[in-house]
Amino acid sequence: MAHAVQPQKSQQHGLLSALKSDGKAHPVENTLAVVTLVLGLIAVISAAFTHLHLLSSWAGLVGIVTGAWGQFISATTGERFVLIIGLGAAALGFFLGMAHGGLFGGVLG
């Protein structure tokens, strides 16, 4: 039973270790996931303030685009999970920003 007791591979613990569950590095996919999550958080938080509708709508729109592209090229389930959370937050912030004044509200015309 020599094969039963083998040293474990070095397991990484951290926030980004869940994104590479296949053991390979995916720098582009991980960057898109994190950027989508950050933009989604910015969009949702700024949507709580009606005078920040430009920030929330633009951050939401860019977050939706980066999240959609990230979903298209994602490689692991962890990346897809973070992307869906970020996409939901970005969409919510985008829609609330649009309701409060839109992408160009008051700036153009």
C-alpha cells in the first residue's frame, strides 16, 4: 500500500486559487472575472446615489461587456461563478443608472 500514502501536491490557499481549479494559470480569464466583479460593485454602489447615474450606468455597461466576453472565453467553473456575480451586479447598476438619468443624462441635450 505504498501508493496510498503519497505527498499531496502543494495546495494554494487564497482568493484566486478558486479560479484555477484545473491547476493551470488563466491570466486573461481571471483578469476579466475580477474586473467584471469590481465594475459590478462600483455600478451597484454608485446606483444607490441618484446623482451618480453617469458612473453607475457607464460602469455597469462596461461590466456587462467585460463579463460577456469573460463568459465567452472562461475555462473553469470558478471563473464563471465570479463572472455571473459580477454580471448581475453590473446589470443591476446599469439599469438603475439608466433609470436615474442614463448614460448622457444632462450632459448632452
